[in-house]
Amino acid sequence: MTTARRLPPPRSPDRRAVLRALAAMATVAGSPVLRAAGAGPAELRVITSALGEATSQIVAALTRRFPGAQVSEDIKMLTARGGPAVYLAVGPAALEAALNADVTGPLVSAFVSSPAYQRLTAAAAPRRTRPVTAVFAEAAPAAQMQLIRRLYRRKVVVGVLLSASTRHLQPLIERAAAAADLAVSFEVVEPGASPVRALSALTSASVLLAVPDPELYNAQVARAVLESSYRRRQGVIGFSKAMVGAGTLAAAYTSIDDVVAQLGEMLDALLAGQPVAEPQYPLYWRVAINDTVARSLDVVIDATVRGLGNFPA
Amino acid sequence: MERTAERSWGSWGLRSLLLAAAALPTLLTLLAVLLLNFGSQERMRHDLEERATLVAGALAEASEYGLISGNAAALDRSVRELLAHDRAIAAIDIFDAARRPFVSLPGQPLAAGLPSVELPVRSSVPDIDFFDRATPHVSMAEDLQPTFRLGPVAGYVRVTMTTEALQRAQQRRLALELGIVAAAGLVGLLVVGLLARRMRASLLVLLDALQAMRQGRYAVSEGPAVGGELRRLQGAVLELAETLGAAAHPARDATPWQRHAEGHGGIARRLMGRLDAALVAVRLSAMQAARQADATGPAADPQAAAQTAARILALANQAQAAGEALVEPLRPRIVDALGLEAALAELLQACVRAQPSCAFSLHQEPGFACADPAQSVEIHRVVQEALALVVAHAQASQASVRLQALPPSREVRVVVTDNGIGEASSGAVARLARLREALTARGARVDVQQASAGGTTIVVTLPPETPLVINPPG
């Protein structure tokens, strides 16, 4: 059973603060003092939040890949073990706890969306002294654009709602759209404004790309967003498999095994003393399709769409 | 009170009673319709509240998107259509979550106290992780079957109903119902009035007839044609009039019924006249026969004497036939009317009344049955004659009548027994002899046994079908 512990409300960091955080991360990552400690082999210490079904599956996958990993909800117990270590925070709650704890080794965030990662790291930036990197929870915008291109088989306009906390994604999304030969239209939703009303500014778009922004997409507005887009015959591309079940047309998403496979490569490098890499989107991804919505929107789903993705070896 | 009412109803005429009987259901129906209508106000309000709940529920479901998206225009259009289609809705107000008016139609102040229902707009929201939770952001295998939960209040819908339209409709319906009941009542009263008029006319004719008969006028008219019990009453009155008329004027009619009503005196007179005429003819013929018998020589004519004898015999037969025909009305009608058993029981009761000191009893042997009317009359006559002997001469304290069927021959045996002194008097002997002679002439066998200690038993065996000569009069 997944524990529904909600994050504190986002503080909407401004662009300048985000850039400061990213610059600090890049500097720290390249610093030799933050390499994995050389006094013997480093230990992988996995920080989790309260155990739930998702956490249990993630921990099971990780311990299969790293049998010697130390897993605990108690970060103090992990840090008390001493010696060189690489820390892996599983989920937003664990990341927030690790950022606020006296952790000396490199910290890797996993199963946290990029907006949540940016918000948490930006909030902890003033007192952070160790390198942090991440494998984001959602598929890369490039993967979403590939999926859209394959679904519509033509150049269509992709509408994207952004808020202040996700506005930094605009260049990345534009590059991904251009690479997939798609046009993109952005609408920035001001704080306090209704994202459903903002959809009226995206009437030219054939498809709406959802980004994991709690200000724009949450349980309260999701139904209205889906209803509104459906009335305009716009398909919605989600960022998780659950959103497809809730009524979006399709989604590029990553499974636990996809993320763990990528984490294996990253953690192997860190444990071997290599420098901390940049936060990155998942290398491996796959697609989920809502066939009912696709039929109602006259979107033909063939085998190439269903087989789309990048799968670990 | 009830007696007063009964007396007052009892004094009503036939027409008034029938009209009252026809008008009462109509009045009760009108009263019931009015009472039902009186109790319908609360029911109407209850119905309106239920309807308001239904409309508000449907509208709350449909308003979610409009409230969240801020699309008031679409909601306004939907609400206007709803108001146009349902005249019972006075107003619809939709508020946002902060209770600020979002859509309000018709937007005019309403009277207080109207049925009103307000419901929150709460949708079911997908219970999935939009990567906004503290738990790991991950897609699970089972995520394609999301659950739903009740979301926060997005607004409120208030539906206010008006009773005006329904009241108007109800008043129209009530007026129609009352009109139909009143019309049906009027038609019923008209029909009953016509029937009462006709019935009253028939009864008046019968009353007049009875009054006329009371005054000795028996020529009554039949009156208007009627059916059922009135027809039977009319027939009875007419028959009574005919009977009484025939009794008052016996010589005028000659029907069997009237002959029966003439009484035994008339029959005896007619019988005497017939027999007297027959005896005169027989005497003259006998004198001629005597002269012919005294003649000798050439004057002797044996053939003429034989003819005269044959004529005398024919005259005797004619006299006998005429006598039987005249006596036929004396046949006991009670047997025809009541049946043999009841007639014999009546006969025994008559004997008891005539001689209370004697116990009379009637026994029918198993298997005894008499379906032949003529034979029943004959049995009744035999018993009547035998019991007449007992009552007149026996001085008995017990007398019994026993009826027995003789299956092989289908004969009937009548046994009359008493414990009296016996029919030793000359009158009794003569009467017994006449009975024996009459019954023997009709084919019956008679056996009379007298015990030495007292008591007499008369055994009469009747043939299977006793001929009963009934000749038409004249």
C-alpha cells in the first residue's frame, strides 16, 4: 500500500534561485573533494521513506542489483555506520530527509520527479555540502515527443501548460519537439489561476503534454482537464502509467526495473570513485496506451506505437 | 336519532328513496375527491422537495466542469433550458466553493417558504499519484486500474421549486374530476328518476286495482308493461282479481279453475241434474224394454228388446262418465301442490285436530316412491277414506298408515291399522263396503282384517298405474 504523505506546498523558486542551485551542483559534482572516499570500498546506503508497496518493490529490485546495500528509513543509523558510502534516496520524503541530514558521501535521488527534485534541492542549497545527482521519475521530454510523433504520424502542435516552478523546462521541451519534428505551444499559468481555464489558450494544439507539476496537474483538476481537452478533441500525454488509467491518451513512463537498471550503472561508477554525474532523465522508458480514448479520438494505435521505448538489456 | 331517521326515511315516497339512493354515492364521491385534494398540499410539497433533490443532484454532477473551468456561460445556458422545460422550478443558483454566486436564474427575489434543496458539487477524483506525493514517484504495474475518491467541494447548487404551477394544474384536475363526478351523478339521477316514475305508475295502477277490488269491481286493467318482481306482483293481482271476480259471478265462467272455485254445492247440483236426466231416460227405456218383454205372438220382437237394453246400457255409461267428469274438480289439489308425502302429513294433522285423543302416524317403507300423479291422488284418497272411517267409527287411541312398494309388480300397498273397537256399526260397514266396491272397480284389491281383541287393519293394494278418468267438461 502506498503511503500518501503529501509534500509541503512548493515555494515556487524563481528562475535565479534554480540557476544558482544548478550551478552549485555542477561545481560540486566536479570537485575532487567530493569524490567517493578512497579509504576502502564505498558502501551503498539506501534511504527510504515509510515502507509501502512501491517502496518495497523498489527496495527488492535494488537489493537484487546491490546485495550488500544497507537499507533503512533511519538516516542517522545509516550515517553512524561510518566509512565511505554512496547514499541513494528513494522518493521525495527520503530525499528531503537526506538533504537535511549530515550526509558526507554523494547523494543520488531516485523516483522523484524533476520539478520535485528542483524544488527540494533548491530549498536545501544554502546548507548543502555534498554532491547530489538524480535519475528523475518521469520520462524525458524527448521520449514524450517521440511518442506523440508516432501517435499522430504528422507534425502537430503540442500544447504545454507550465507554471513558475516548471517554466525552466521550456527550452528542453522546445528542443525535444524540434527533434521530433513537432510544433509546441506554451501557456504559463500564473499562481492562483485555473489551469483548466488556461487550456482555452491552447486551442490550436492537437495534443496536450502534461508535465509533473502539482500546481497544474493534481487530483482536483485532472478530471476537468481531461474533460476540457476531450471536448476540444485534444489527446493528453501523461507522465505516468496511472494517468493513462485515469483517462489520458498515452504516456511515456519508466518502470522500477528501468530506473534500477540506470541507477546500477550510475551507482557502480560512483562506488568506483568516479565523479558525480549531472541529474538525468531516465535512459529507459516504455509507453502505455488508453485504447478507449484513442478510439474515441480516432488515433490509430499500431504495434510500432506499443513497442516504442528504450528497454534495458 | 336513528329511529327518527328511519321514520323520516320510512315516510319518503318511492321516488324520493330511489333518488336519494342514486344521489348518495355521488355526494360521497365528491366528498372523497375534496378530502383527497385537501390532503394533497403536503404531498405536493414533499414531491417538489424530492424533485428538487433530483434536479440539484443531476445539476451538481453536471456543474463540476463548469465550476472548475469557470465556464459560467455554458452553465447559464443549461440552467435556462432546464427552467424553460420545468415550470415547477422557480430558481436555480450555483455558487463557487467560496459561496460566491456563479450562475443565478431567474435572479429575482422569491417568496419565502418555497421548497428548496442545496447540494454541494463534489466530484469523484482519480486517486492516483500525480507525482505530487511524498512517496516514490513511480509507475506500478497495477496503475492502469485507478481508484476514485470524493474530491473537495467545488461549489454548491441550490434548486428552489414553486408550488404555483402544480397548484394550477391540480386545480384544473380537481375541477375536471368534480365535473365528471357531478355529471355522472346527474345522469344517474335522471335515469333513476325515469325508472322511479315508471315504477310508481305501475304501482299506482296496482293500488288502484286493489282499491277497486276492495269496492267489488274486479275488472282491472293490466297497466304498463313491467318486468321482474313488479311483473310477478302485477300477475298476482290480476289473478286475484280474476279469482275474486269468478267467485262473485260463478255462472259466467266455465274454466276448470273457476269450476274448482264453485265449491262442492255447485258440483252436487250439477251432478244431480245430470243423474236425474240420465235416470229419466233409463226409466223410459226400461219401461219400453218391459213392454217388449211382455209382448207375445207376432208382436214379440227380441231384436228390438236387445236394442233397448243396449241403449239403457249406453245411457248408464254416459251417466257414469258425466258423473266422474263432474266429480273430477273434487280431486285433492293438495297432492299436486305439495306432493304426496306432504299431503298425507297434512291429512294426518287434520285427523289429529278432528280426534286429538288418537295418535296418528305415517310410515313409508324403504324403497317406496310414487312419481305418478294419478297414483299419488289415488293413494291419498285411499288413506283419506280409511282414516275417515277410523275417525268416525273406530274410537281408537292409535292409528297408523304404512305405505309399501311392491317392486316386481310396481303395485303400491296401503295398510291402515287402528286399535279401536272396529267398524261394527251399520254405518261403518256400509261405508267400508262402498270403499271396497269403489276401489275394486278401479282394479285395487282390498282386504279388511278385524282382530278379536279389537282393532282393524285395512290393506289396499293399488295397481301400478291407477287410471284416473278426467273427462273434459260437457
